[in-house]
Amino acid sequence: MNDRELSSSDAPLSNDELLGWIELACWTMLVLWPLLYWANGPAVSTDQLVMRTALLCVSALGALALRIRCWCRRGERQHGDSP
């Protein structure tokens, strides 16, 4: 590393921060899904339908899994602090 010090913007993301950004991407994909469907129209081939459906499912499952993980970790922290 050079002689310059790391500023707060240069610091690497923690795992929790990274997972938060991934969760945001998943929820954004779900919110934009109707707009993208309207702009692109219906699937014209089986491959396209499978890929669109897979993307929607992965986004939904990722968003839900990361949200549940966040709730569980928050509950563990709250219960761990009190005797």
C-alpha cells in the first residue's frame, strides 16, 4: 500500500454492508420487473421465458432470504444485550 491513508470511502465493505447492497439490488429488480416486462414485451421463446422466470425467482428468494437473515440477526443482537 502507498503512504496515503485510507479514507472512509476507501475502506472495504464489510460482509453485512455487502449483503445489504445485494438485498437492495434484489428488491430493486422485483420493483422494476413490471416496467421491464412492459418495455420488453412477453417472452418470444422458451429460453427467454425460462431466463426471465429464473431471474424473477432468484431475485425474490434472495430478497426474502436476506431480509429474514437481517431480522434474525437483529433479534439475536437485541436478545443478547439484555440479561
